[in-house]
Amino acid sequence: MSVFLIIFFLFSLAYGGAKLKEVNLENGVKLIIKETKGRGVVAGSIFIKSGTHGEEKRGTTNLMARLLTKGTKTFSSYHIASAFEDWGGSIEASTADDYIYINFSTRPEGLEQGLRVIESILLEPTFPEEQLQVEKRRVIASIRSRREDGFELAMERLRLITYRGHLMK
């Protein structure tokens, strides 16, 4: 995972829209903030320069992203989830080709606690072994499920034919 973090923060108080404010921190982190008036929800996305493109072993980045919300040195999986869900929000982490992202939402009253949890996720994840095994089983079940879907199977075959001769890990 790249040491360089790009954080793209979108704060919104749901619907409506206005200006973006860009702030570059001393450590190289870029914050982009958008405030909108409305429903009393704060939502954000954090993007980390990485992703699945160019993985040495397929699926490792996705598995790592799934484990980000499963425990840190300070917070258990339960405490991570409840920091957001107690305020009617949520938190999730996933991957794309070029980045890992963490999406969250909470009410303004829960933002301070939510940001403490996010800081812990970014700086002190533990990747608990028992959660690793659970997530591995979930991913394998998901792959098997997709292979039973006719459309997904056809798309997989089409990609193999289309990109024949190209290295696919």
C-alpha cells in the first residue's frame, strides 16, 4: 500500500450544493470540503492511492480493505460500527482499480467520535486473524455465487476471449 495518502473529504449536510474548499495539509494530505445545507447528515469519503490494479496476488487489496473496519489498536469491530450506527450512519471500506476508499456518514453530533475512529483505522489497523478467516470465507462464497450466475459467467468468459494473450493475475 502506498505511503502517500490522498484524502478526499466531502462533508455534506445532504442535498443542495455550494462551493468546494480545498486545503493542503503539511503532511501532503489534501482535503476537499463541500458544505450543503439540509438534512443534518455529515458524509465523507477517504481515498487512499492504491487499488487492485497491479496487485501481485489478486484479491489481496480487496481483502485488506474489508479488514480496515474490523479492528484497530483502539477500537474493536463493534466499536467502529457503533460509532457511526449509533448516530444513524454507517462506515464501509472497499477498493477500485486505483484506490481504496472509506465511506462514512453520521449526524453532526457523532462526527468527532467518527473522526477519532477513522484516524485509528488509518494509523493503527490490526487486521485481526479471526476476521481475516471470516472475510476469506465470505469472498470465496461471493466468487462461487458469481460463477453460478449465467451473466457473470458469460462476462468472465468474454473477458478471457477478449484479452487473450495479456497477462492476468
